[in-house]
Amino acid sequence: MRFIISDERVNRYGYRILSTGMNTTSFEKNPVVFYNHDTYSLPIGKGKDLRHELDGSITLDIDFDAEDEQALAVQKKAERGFLNACSVGIDVLETSTDATVVLTGQTRPTVTRCELLELSICGIPGNRNALRLNGIQTENIEQILPRINQLKTLNMKPAFNSFELPETAADEAILDQLAALENENAQDFKPILKRLDAIEKKVATLSNDQKEPRLRDLIKELQAQPSNSAKVEITWDQLQALPKADFDAYRKQNKEYYEKLFYGHYGFEPIY
């Protein structure tokens, strides 16, 4: 029996999933089919011949387990037209609120990239038990797909106030203020450059001693400097490349900056 398992229309929750961004590779290696997303029970069937149709939908043939009592009951109801719907269990990997992928009436971001984890036959597709996102039930959907009108926006009023400019200021006036600010603060970089030179010498010393320089050594070096010295700031990619011990140390010692990096990468605040 072939079912439509997903399409690109806006669902009951106010978001939609782009079929072209759904990775089905792992699912097709283990195409488990459940009833009402009860993944703690045995599957009732398996999928085969997954197809991306021209209309943007994804379809799949489902073979029900002929030796499973529940599977046979679901199959018979499907054959008689009492169960017609499927629902996907996905892992959300990327979302977007760009106007090119958000349809009229859509209230949550579009899932542009995801991984198909499992498929279920459902009585009511799209209800709160019919879809799981990143392993959590949809009552916690706000953590992953917050409503579009609740997304944090950039408040430029404090910036305009600090420049003593009206909010209707032209781009040229803002650029002039930024250029003046850059020139004014040029001397502030000298202490930072001096400290970077000291760090470079520390790294060279550690290398000569045949020890691998680690972030904690550099942090200790910086902590030994006067308290008015600049904070150690790195990018999210640099942070992810650190060994776990260094990652944990940086997150603990620079919690506020870490949370900014996390929010900038994922779009929501970390939960400890």
C-alpha cells in the first residue's frame, strides 16, 4: 500500500517541511513503520520504494507484518479506508524564515533540512503525538520552531541613541559615525596586541619544551594579566574544534559569551 508520507504544505502547527531537504538515507537502510509514533513498541511494517514525486510530495510503499496482530488490524483498517494518513518522525537540522520559503499564513519557520527517522500510520496526522522533533514531543516545539512573530529582532534604537542620531538617519551618517568611532578607539588595540605577543611567546616556549599548547594554558596566562584586560573571545567553529576538556573549561569560564555564540549558531538559548 502506497502512502504520501510528507509534502511541502503548511501543517497544523504552522510550519512546513521542504521535501528536497529531507535526508532519507538512514531511514531507507532501516525503514521502520510504527502506529501513532509508538517507537517503544515493535514496528508494524516496513517501507520500500521511497519516491520524491513531481508535486513535491514523498511517497512510500508499506508492507505490513503479516505475523503481527496489531499490524494486521492496522492493515485491514487501511484497506477499508478507516486509516489513510501517515506522519513522519524527523530530526530538524536547519530552519529558515526567509520570505522565499515562507508561505502566506505560515506562523513558524520552514524546515529546510531534516533527517527522516521513522514513519507512522496515524488516525489524525499532525496532532501533538504525531510528530517528534529532535527526540522531544511537540508540546516543546517552541524550543525548535518558535513562532515567526516571536523571533528575536535586532533593536537598533540603542545604537542610534549612542551615536546621537535619529532612527531615520541616512546610511552615510551612520558610516561616518562608525569611521570616527574606529579612529577614536584605535589606541585601545595596542594593549591587546601586546598581550597577543606575550601569548605567542608562551606558545613558542611550550613548543620548545615539547608540550602541546592548550587553551587552558593560554587562559591561565591571560588570567595572570591585569583585570582590565580584554576577554578571550573565539568563534563557534573554533570552540567546536577544541578538545572536550577545553570546550567545557571555556564554557564554564565564559558562560555569557558562550551563550551568545550558542544562540547565534542555533537560534535559541542553551538549556543546561
